[in-house]
Amino acid sequence: MDFEQADAVNQAIRLLSLRHRARAAALLAPLGLHPGQEVLLLELARTGPMIQAQISEAIGCEPPSVTLMTRKLEASGHITRTPAPSDRRASVVELTDSGRALADQVKQLWCTLAEETVTGLPAQTVGDLPGVLRTLAGNVDTRQPRPSHGRRAPA
Amino acid sequence: MDFEQADAVNQAIRLLSLRHRARAAALLAPLGLHPGQEVLLLELARTGPMIQAQISEAIGCEPPSVTLMTRKLEASGHITRTPAPSDRRASVVELTDSGRALADQVKQLWCTLAEETVTGLPAQTVGDLPGVLRTLAGNVDTRQPRPSHGRRAPA
DNA sequence: GGATAAATATTATGCACATAACTAATATGT
DNA sequence: ACATATTAGTTATGTGCATAATATTTATCC
């Protein structure tokens, strides 16, 4: 691949990252949320109570980041953290009533953002988009070891 | 759009942002660069000397961020900042020899990253990718005022 | 069962990027 | 020409996320 194309791809990803995040921040601000926190709320709403290690895995953030996120959401009363009975290292994270209500609002907002984001694209492209983006993300996943080249790792 | 789809889109963008940036960071580290700095070097290599306000516009970062980026790249000797003769507010940013050499290395690395990123996607999809991503980024641009809905603002 | 390894969470620290508030220089309007 | 508005850049501050180092608990292996 020549530099022009490569730059187009990398730059576009970078710009999209900045803008999408900024727009999410603008939409979340009225709810008193900062970007990143919404992901945690949605994950808890989807999956139910879970420990931080599971959250870390689910939302793709490192444990120290999860510590900070949960601490802040706990401080604002949207989640609780209780020691796990079976494992005294772990702490179970759970939505409060306030958190559940907020998650519902976030869901709506999430739809608004997604629709806004894909405006003007043909339905076909929109349908393929999540798969394509996930492939891209998987290809540059720094957690998994780099496959030597071109071949996909087996399941 | 229902929540499932919206979440798929938003989450995929978020994950791609995190991973692509992390991978870029891993590749740039051996060159002594942090992600973000490479964009400035490439822009200077492409366009030539420019003042910070132009850089801010070109790379999509706010002026205070540009101040920090340029300061650090100046400290590491890859760029110079000289007062503009015609406008004493502005400072002209320019690549040094070291910066030009580094930019060449970054170009190669940029190709590696892009190829790695799009691995496994059909050529058609890869070809369309920059355009699609730029559309997405444009749709959520917080700088431009939001069009009330669906209509594009006139030039 | 006692040493050792692994897992969970946290603290400390560093980076990019943002907004708000500010200074200094240039344009502009009467 | 002078008051005013705009523009270029900086400083101060706050956010998310990362890595490295650390305690504490649990699992594993003779």
C-alpha cells in the first residue's frame, strides 16, 4: 500500500476517533457523564452485576482505568461496589436505581449519536459498518499477539 | 435505528479508536514519538512550513494542544519555531533535518499500520474506507454547527 | 501444608486532548 | 486616530486512558 492510501486510512481513523468522542462528550454532558462512563453503564445494563475484571475485559479498558471509572460512578451514585462473597479480592459492581434510569437515557442518546454518525451513507454500508470496524479493531489489537502475517488466528 | 445497531456502531468506533491508537503508540515508541506527534510531522512534510493556527486546522486539534505538541517536538529537535516576520503574534513551524528524516520513517510505519489495520478486508471495502470514515467524522464534527436534520449547510 | 504462582484491585505517574481565561498583536469601524 | 473586535498563542486545569509497581487474596504444585 502506498503512503497516500495509508495516510488516508490512518488519518480518517484518527479524525473519526477525535470527533466521535467529542460529539459523545457533548451529548453526555447534560446527563453529567463523561465519555467512557456510558460504556460501563450500558454494559452493566446489558449483562447485570459483574466484577471489575469482567468489566475490563468487556469494555476493553485496563484495570486501573476501570478502578477510576467505577469510583467516579459510585461517587455520583449510579453504581455500587460490594465485596464479592466468594472472592475477597473482587468487588461486584452493580447499577443503582439511578444508574438504571441513567442507562435508559444513555440508550436513547446512543441511538441519536449512531444515526447522526451514519447520516448520508447507503443502508448497505451502514449494515456492514459494525463488522468492518470490528475487523479493523481486531487487526490492531495489542492485547492479542501479532499474527505473523495475513492469516487469522483459529477460534 | 434500534439500540442494538446503534450500540454496535458506537462501540465499534470506540474500540477501533482505542486499539488503533494503542497500536500506533507501540509502533511509534521505538522512534521516540508519542501518538499525535506523527500527525504533525507528516503534515509539515506534506505542506511545508506553517503557523500553529494552520496546523490546528489541518490536524483537527485545538490550539492549546498544538502549543504542547510543537513545544515537545521542538525540545526533541525535530522542528523549529520562529516568529513570523509579517505577523508578530504568529510563530512559523518548520521541520529540521532530523525532523525530515523522522518523517520519512514515520511514513513507512504509517503504511505498515494501515496495511495491518485493513488486513482481511476485500479490496473494494478498503478502497471505500477513507471516504466512509471521513463521512462519519464529518457527521459528528462538533466544530461545524449541527444541521437541523438531514440537510447540508450551504457553502 | 507450605512455598510459589496467578489473579484482583489499587496507587503513582505520564501522555494526549479539551475548555476557559488570559496576553499581545493586528484589523476594523467611526 | 482612537476605541473596539478579532486573531495567535499561551497558561491553568480537568478528563480519559495507559503502564509500572504494590498489596492482598486465591489457586497450584510438590
